[in-house]
Amino acid sequence: SFGARYQAMANVGGDLYDAIDLGSGRFAFVVGDVSGHGIPAALVAAMAKVSFRAHALRGWEPSAILAEVNSELCELIGGETYFVSAFLAVLDVSDGSLFYASAGHPPALLRRLDGSVEELETPDGMLLGITEDFPRLQSSTAMSPGDRLVLYTDGIIEARSSSGRFYETAGLSAFLTA
């Protein structure tokens, strides 16, 4: 099963997420964050979400999907005014295989059934929409029944306590182990 929680900092924002049924027990999950705020960032997020969905439905590997989305964003928004970070994963529920790639986005977290949490590290990926020269890097792991994949944007790890301390990835991981 899938669940999502989205709380924008303002009325409109540049965060995006999607869960895409690819058929045959395969699902793609994406989370992204557009630079900037407001209506321009929301418009770029909408374009990126449509692009992610269109390319994921072709059944490609995560790194190829990111490369195609990057190409489209370079054509549509190219430059350094707006760019997108993203984490994309493709899960095959028949065998638990999970392939994933990142475009400058914080790593997803995999909470195992035993309560341990793993950061899904990837080779450093470039942000989307800046340059056509995009590396095709991805990693893989396996999920087991009861494991949970947690994708998020920097909004949660950059949240501050009343004393001004950042929540950080360690805080999110600690929350997930409780």
C-alpha cells in the first residue's frame, strides 16, 4: 500500500510526488523539489511530474527516466533560474527488487521490518534542468514484506525545533526506528 502527506510552506509550492502503476507488479515512486517558491516553482513542478509519469510508463530504468526528464526540462526551462532535485525508485513487488536513482535529492530511507533504517545512497547525481550532460547512475537493493520506503523533500530535514536545531536526516531516521 502507498501513503502520502504533503504540506506546502505556502499556498503553492515546488514539491512533487507520484506513485505510478507500471503494470505487472511494478511501481515507480518519485519525489522532487523545484528551486524557488510560488507559482513559477509550482508550474515547473507540474511539468516535471507529467514528464516523470510519461517516461516511467515506458518501463525504463530510473537512471534513464531521470535523463529523459532532464533533457525535457533543459529544453523547457534550461539555465540556472529553476532546477529540480528528484529521487526516483522502481519497485517490482514480485521479487522485491528496488532500483533507484537520485538527481541531487536527499536519499530515500528504507525502514526494515526489524526497525533498522538504511539510507538509500546513490552516486552523486546532478540536478535536473541545468545541463544536457546528465550522468546515468543508479543503485539497487531488495525490499522484503513489512519494509517501508520513505521518500521526502528537504522541508522535513530542514525543519527546526523551537531552539533552532535542524531536524536533519538523523532525526527522521530516529523517528522511523521508534
